[in-house]
Amino acid sequence: GTGETVTIVVQYKPEDYNRFEAKIHDLKQQMLQQTMSTGTLMRTSQKKSLYV
């Protein structure tokens, strides 16, 4: 039933989720650094994040 599906998802998710979280963290860090340097660079990183 649904319970089995949930456990399967939980088993497989950790790796993908950690990768995803790491990507998001890197993007946020980049955006923060770029925002502090210049506003134009922030726009570029936002565009990049859409393609990730």
C-alpha cells in the first residue's frame, strides 16, 4: 500500500536531497557574495539558478 511507497521514497531520497540541498546552499552563498559585490551579478546568478 501507500506505507510501502513512503518507506521506499525515504530510502532513496537522502542522497538526492543532500545533493539538492548542497546545490541550493552553494547558489545562496554565491548570490549573497555577488549581491555584496554588485547588483548586476546577482541577476546573472538568478538566471543560472533557473536552469539548475
